Amino acid sequence: MARLFGTDGVRGLANKDVTAELALDLGVAAAHVLGTSGEFDGHRPRAVVGRDPRVSGEFLSAAVAAGLASAGADVINVGVLPTPGVAHMTAAADVDLGVMISASHNAMPDNGIKFFARGGVKLDDAIEDQIEARLQEPWDRPVGAEVGHIVTDSGRAAEGYVAHLISTIGADEYTKPLAGLRIAVDCANGAASDIGPQALRAAGADVVVINASPDGRNINEKCGSTHPEQLQAVVVASESDFGVAFDGDADRCLAVDHGGVLVDGDQIMGVLALAEHDAGRLADDTLVVTVMSNLGLIIAMREAGIETVQTGVGDRYVLEEMRARGFTLGGEQSGHIIMSRHATTGDGVLTALHLAARVKETGKRIADLAAAVRRLPQTLVNVRGVDKARAGSDESVLEAVAAAESRLGATGRVLLRSSGTEPLVRVMVEAGTQAQADSVANDLADVVRERLAL
């Protein structure tokens, strides 16, 4: 039987894979496991529940809250809030757990359920397995005054989150470190549609906003970090200094320079790592990245005296490595950037603020700052309609990977992996030229498509 939890919580098609019944049961199980390690012993657990704006989040967040309350947990429903905002609230309110209803960058029909433990940290595999196992176990239902109470937050969570964000760059009611910058912001019609522009303006920036009118159905629709084309055009048309694009739950941030050229997560990590290194704040002069990061980033960091540590794909694995070894900066090429001095998870708005602060501090354009990372040509092909479970075991696929690696030699690399959140296999190739990367990636994708066809 397949594991219920993927690389970022439980995710799938809302009301088919991720149902109200499942959400309620997960709320109960999470209260039992995260409340007080399985037994309440007189302690009434407390939880924060938030969501992104997609329409299915309304009934799923209600179901999770109902499950938590039925298990005896008091619930603070914060409504629409970015994932890192829910993580921050979980820590700031000192509650036992947080729950975020979101499918992040996925299309609107999908949704997901993510959990945070006390302190706002993501769960490790063992805790997720405990929650999944608890779904099958009988339990004693509290009655009367022992059932949980659900309250609706009146906006204080959002206010506190914004105040926290701007404080990390020294901004407050009187200090506006981003004054003089014009920044275009694509909010993906998602959870940061209010908070993203609000935080940047509170720090002094002149903000041009697009895709900040969520209606429950337009989240991530041809906008945001997965579709930056609108932002690229707006940055140029508005003569902005640069632009930033969030995804639906705002745990990602990509950028666009003044000329409309995309600046990816690897380049952003490089800019921020150099900023932290120059300020003496980069713990052990180390940046944590995943195996998906471009070799150009690793080379640039080495030249700057910064080491890189690689993990598996997924910001949770980056964070686990950071926590285990005390590192303070890490992330993914997709734009998940974790600044652990200020946050417990990837935070797109936090990333945007610190990127803007670096531009202001240096007086340089983002294009010039990003040029420190000379990216090797890279091609990523998502192969859909295949059995991703066999990607690491099919002999013909493994032989094709070996042949591709031999073809590239020391000038590039191949990475084949199953997506943890979508039904597809990712084929990534880096090479000395774009033409070679395209050729090798497409040839390998053809083998995957043929051999793993459903």
C-alpha cells in the first residue's frame, strides 16, 4: 500500500483523493500524535489552521478543524495565510501543531494538507508515519466540556506575520530601507495577494501588483512562479527595478531583472549566500541545496569561499540538514529559500524582502548580482502518464541513464527522479551546451515514456 504522505504532506485531487473525510480523520490523528506525543494527560492541545484561497480549502480546512476539535484540541482558524505565515503563527502562538491546507504551486483542482509540529517545523517521516498509523486505531472521544473550541482569528495573525517579516530587514513604522525601489509583484492569485504587497510597501518600496485577485479558482492559473511571463512583461513596461513572483501558498519566490530576464532560485540563493557571507552571518560559510541545483551555483559558491551541501529533492530535506548541522541558509532551484535565522520553512515574501535589501545595500541591479552564478545549460523534462514507481528499477531506463552519463562525461550530469507531489517522472540534464542538454534529456525522456507507460 502506497504511503499517504508525500514529500510535502498529503496532496492530490481535492474531493477525490483529498476528501473531507480524510481531512477530518487526519485532524483527529494529528491531535493525538502531536498534541502530547499521543496521550493528552489533562493537557488540552492547541492548533492553528490556515489555507490558501482555492475553493476546496474552505471545506477541507473546516473538516480538519472539526477533526481536531472532536479530538479535544482548541483551534485558531487564521483563514487565508501563506504557508510560512501558518508556520510562524504556530511558533509565535506556542501551539502544539499547525495545519496548512494548500497544494502550493499545483493547479486549482488539487489540494493538500501539511502539518507543522510545535515551533512551526515540518514533520519528519517517522512522525508522519505515526499519524498515518493512528488513522486506523480506535480512540476515546471526549464529551461535554472536553471537546475542542474553534475560534476565528480577526487578522492579528497576518498583522503579526507582516511585522515579523519587515523587522528582519530593519524596517518598522519609521524606518523604510527599501525606499526608492520599484518592485513588481506577481501574487499568483494566492495566499500572499494581500500580505506580499503589504510587506514590501511597509518596508518602503513602490509596488506594482498583478494577479492579486483570488476568486478560489484562479490560483496559479498562468501566473506566479510557475508562469512568470506576465511578470517579465510588467517589469519592463513599468520600468521596475525588478520583479518577484510567488506561488499559490507563497513559500516560493522567483525574480525577474529589470530587463525581464528570469532569476531562478539557484541565482537567488547565490545572491543571498554572498550577502550573508559578507555580513559574517552565514553559519559555517555553508549553503544547503538539493541535487537539482545547477552546477554553476556550486562552482560560484566554491570560488567565493562558500561550501555547498546537497540533499534529496524537497525543502523539508534541506531544512532537516540545516537543523541537524546548524546551517542558516538553504533552498531549491524552484524558489524555496529557507533563512533559518528568521523562518522555519521556505518563505517567498521573506526572500523578496532580503533580495530587495541586497539590491539597496549594494546599489547594484539584480542582473549584476545574479551574474555571480554562471548557470550551466540545463534541461528539465517532465514525463507524464508513466508509472513513476518503476523509475528507479526498470533496467532499460537505468541503462539509458548510464548511457547518457557516458555521453556527457565530466562536462555535465543526469538526474532522474519521480515527483513526490505529482504523477510524473522528472528528467534533468546539465551539459556544456544547451543543444547537448536538450538532446540528451529528450532522448532519455523518450525511453522513460516508452518503458514506464501506463
